Amino acid sequence: MIFGFLGKAAAGLGLKGAAHSGENRGSSGWCSYCPYFINTNTNITSPQGLPINLTCGVRNLMDRKVSWIRRKDLHVLTTGNLLYTTDVRFKVLHLAGSPYWTLEVASPTLDDAGVYECQVSTQPKIYQRFYLNIIVPKAEITGTQQLFMKAGSNINITCLVTGAVRGTLIKWYHILPRPRNGVSLTELNIGDRGGVQLVTDKNRGSSWLLVSNASWKDAGNYTCAPEYSQPASITVHILNEETPAAMQHDLQPSSEGRKSSLSLYHLTAIFSILNIISIFLLEGRTWTLISQSELMRTLVCLTCLLSCLI
């Protein structure tokens, strides 16, 4: 009887240790059959909009259940394979026979940052806490936001991205104001125009754009738009040495055509809005993740609408 009592006490101590530290108590001899947590990454930092996974590993689970709980409002998100939230961004991933239970957040926002708890239905309950930090990566174009170039010279622009994960896709866009039909939007690719060079280092988060032998057609707004990041823009003015006043007049329309041209502020605002919408699109009551490149097709319509309001 004494040995039985000591065995139960040892088991209780093992269970309590797992509840506080999540250490492997099963292999240390305290309780060979009690559930215990597998060491996984419990501190996750991710850019806004990029899908993230919180993975909780539990050995000796037997017939017990694993639940994911959001600590800030004590909302039970999942229990076992069942989902207890109407937010379709959340999902539980688990393979039969696997000790790992993963909480997936399809497109996290800043509001999703905080503490999440992986809880096992023992008596008393044991848990492991996960700390999620959401950041908003930001693009920055080095130098001034207004660049004045002579016709025939080279346009050289460098974009640096901070806070983005390695491998982040970086795109460049050229927006040229048109007096009659609003704006012209072009995604810059090497093959689209001779003399354009793009060098991107995805590991370092930097991109370099070179436009050789620039003409008046190369004037306008250049925007560096990394995926899931806040974009950065620069306005390029092409000056003709013989008639600089005429060139400046073409780049900055008269009062009648001014509504068709967009300032750097408005262009940056549009790209920021598109970047947010590219994370979420509200359809009825369902949030759906869509591609940023697909939304770029709507930019001309948005800019025309905004130009009417300016």
C-alpha cells in the first residue's frame, strides 16, 4: 500500500512538472505513462499576412484531447479536430497517429499577436504556451523621394526591405500620369523594355532597379512592393536640357488635368490599401485570402476613382 501511494505521488509530481515546464517527464522516470510535451518552437515572429503554424507535440496522449486556447480572451479555438471559432483563418492540422497538433492561422494580422495555449485534458490540466509576434515589414527607397534626371541618363533606384522573411518576393511598378486617361501602370520586368535591369537579393531583402538611357516615357512614379509589406515609392522627373520648362509642364499637368495625376502620397496610400486588401477580402461573412498580383489589375480603377475625389 505504501509503495502504491508513493507511485501515485510520483506520478502526480511528474504531471505537475509537465504542466509548468513542458519538459519530458515520461523519459525521466517520474511517470512513464503520463502525457508530456515535445520540445518545439514556442516563440514565433512572422510578417503580417504570411500564414503561420503553431505546432504542439504531446506524447502519451491516449484518449485525452488537445485544445488550442487564445489567452487574451480565453477563447477555445479547437479541441481535437473540431473547430470552435467562426474565423475561417484558423484551422487545426493533425495526422492520425502523429503526436503533433498544429494551429494554423492563414493570414495573421497585428490583432492576432499574443499568447496561445496548447492544453491537454488531464487532471489537473497541463499546457504549453506559445508566443506569437506579428510584424509589418516595410520597404524603403534610399535617397530622396523626388529624383530629377536628364534625358539619356540612367535611373538607379535601390529598395531595402526590413522585417520580411527570407525569400520574400519583391516587385517593381512604374506609374506614369496621363492627362486624358488617368494613369498608366506597368509591372517592370527585364524583358518588357530594353535597358531595364533588376537585381534582387531575397535573402538580404534588397532590390536594385536600373533603367538605362531614360526618356520622358520613363518619368513618373516607381514603387517597390514586397509581398506582405508596406511599399515605398519615388517620383522620377526627366528633364530636357533644351526645353526643361516644357518637360516640367508635361510632368505636372495644368489645373484641368491635375486631377488625373497622383501625388506620391496618394500613390503610396493606394499601394498600402491594396496590400491590406491583398491579405483579406470580405465576401459576405467570409474572409478569403487572395493574391496581391491579382489585385494590381484593379489599381487603375482605384486611382481614377481617387483622382475624382482629390
